Amino acid sequence: MAIETETEPVEYVYYHQGGIPGRRPVIRGGKGHETFNEIPLVDVTNITSPSFEARKAVADKVAKACTDVGFFYAQNHDVPQEIIDEIFAAIKEFFAQPHESKMEVHIHKKIGFRGFEPLFETKLDAKTRGDMKESFLMGPDKSDPDQELPFPPLTDQPSVNNWPPDNQRFRIAVTKYYNHLQRFSKLLTRTFALALGLEETFFDSMCTFPAGYVRPLHYPPQEVSGGEEPGIAAHTDFACFTVLCQGDVGGLEVLNKNGIWIAAPPIPRTFVVNIADFVQHITNGRFQSTVHRVINKTGEERYSIPFFYAFDDDAELEVLPSCREEGKEYEKVRVGEYIAHRFKVSRTKHPDKAQVVNV
Ligand SMILES: O=C(O)CCC(=O)C(=O)O
Ligand SMILES: [Fe+2]
């Protein structure tokens, strides 16, 4: 985007937005766009209130946050602390294992892209050696009776999640957290519908078997003190929205319109919620899918747990009638195809394998 300033900008921030490389000039000193300098906090206690007015009041705050920033802290969510404590304990134990043990459940060991990805395996910024993080991805599995999904379990299908053998604690902790986040995210779809001036149940028909993914992450400290290696390079998320649970070590930063990184430090008992590309697409940009990154300069181990929520795989996304502009054509996007495409963008090491996506 070209920006008029007194002097030509010399410094740029580089990122991937919607899977496409982009850059933004850095404008300091109060010039440039009106933009955010902090991440707003929204008390979500009332998203389940029996009072429509109370639910609408939350939705109005969410609407403002999503329009101005694309990120907000959801305070007073109802996911029990013991569920959160247990998943953090279990993932710390998992990531602390020897490399070889984790590689036994590498994402390419099974179809469906589920499992472990080691340090530096994903890469969005070509100038780096890759993202300095390791992860474990799990998602919906119709054959798993422990998942509280809307369909009855099918016993004749093999499990598509790539669970570590002999680690029931990890499987149970992640699955319990997953079930809570599916439920909480479904509630958020109602809040987002209200926030867009739609019927609360507007998105229900697109969320009959929604794709939700839990992806525990571990960011080791920088090898060089004060180093600038990305834990996760600047990007936007590609599903509908993300609900992120941070541990107690910071590092997440959100890019404002002036190219300035705004810290989103952990706040106890909150989730960080951010709009992702599907919702930006269907709202024609009214709700922003904002660029963010993680750099762990703290000298400590950082753990975080994003939950990515997408509509049904076969849902076709079109710009909402209330968000269209006269005379403009809007493309339809099928959720499953888009997810498959975006998985490939950062997985340059094994592009052939990246085609095996079965969500
Ligand atoms: O770890 C974090 O705080 C953010 C992770 C993230 O942005 C992502 O997984 O897309
Ligand atoms: Fe992200």
C-alpha cells in the first residue's frame, strides 16, 4: 500500500498475508495512519448470558476490536484452569523428550498432517533458517470416542491423529482441551455473527462438523542473547479465527498499520483471539486478519497453544451480503481447498508431502 509521507520510508516490515508475501513501511513518530497501540481486552463472561442485550454488548466490543485491531484478549472465558494447567504440563513433558522420540510421530508418518514438526521445519521468511519453534498438530477425528464431535464415532476408521505411543497423559490432556475449545469457539461464532449484525445462528449451518485444530508450540530461547530469530515469522492465520492460550512467557507481537510491532504479552486467565483470513474474506476486510509474529527474546522456554477454528470443510465462503461493495465481483472459496493450499505455503522442505492434506 502506497502511503504519502514527507520523506520516502526507508525501513520496511516483511510478512506473509493470506499466504502471499507483502511489506509495509515503518512510520514512526506519530505520523502515518491512525492505528492501534495496544490489544483491547473484552470481558466475555456474558457470551452465554440469557439476556440478548448482555450478549449484544459483548458482541459490540468484539466488533470494535475486530474492526480496529483484528485481535483482542478474551477475559473471563469459562475453560477451567485445571484443563489448561494439565495441557501445559503434558506438552512440556512431550517437547522435553529426545528428538528421535518426537520424530516417531512426525507429521509425515501418517496422512492428514497430524503430529510433530521439529525446529526450523516451517519457513515463511526466506532470509531465516526457518521458524525457531517445534509443534504438535491434532485435529478432528471421527473415529475417536473421546472427541466431543457432533457425529457418532466411526469405529471402522483408523485414527488420523498421530498420538505418541505410550503417552496417554498427553493424548487425554490435549483432547480434553480440544473439546473445551470446540465448544468455546462455537459460542464465539455466535458472538461474531451478532458483531456483524447477523442472526446469532447465522454461521451454524457452516459449523456442523467444524475443523478445529490444537497446535501446542514450544519456542526455545534464542541461542544468541538478544537475537532476532523468528519463533514464527510474520503471518496471518488462515482459518476463521484463532483462540490462543499463552503460557507465562511473552513474545507475541501484532503489526499495526504503521509497521510497528505491538506486544501482546500473556495476561492470566485470558485467551488471545484473532481474526483469520476466512473471516476477513467473508467480511470484505471489515474484520481484519492482522499480521503477527513471535520472537522469543526472553531467554526462557516459551509455550503456547493456538486453537484454529475453521468452518466445515465443504462450506463455500462468499462475501456476506451486508459487506459487499456495489459493482464488485466476489470469488467463492471452498474451505478444504483453501486450507490445503495454505498448508503448503510454509512447508517448502517437503512440498510433495504437503499435498497429502486430509482435514
Ligand atoms: O505462539 C503464539 O503466541 C502465536 C502462534 C501463532 O501465531 C500461530 O501458530 O499461528
Ligand atoms: Fe498465527
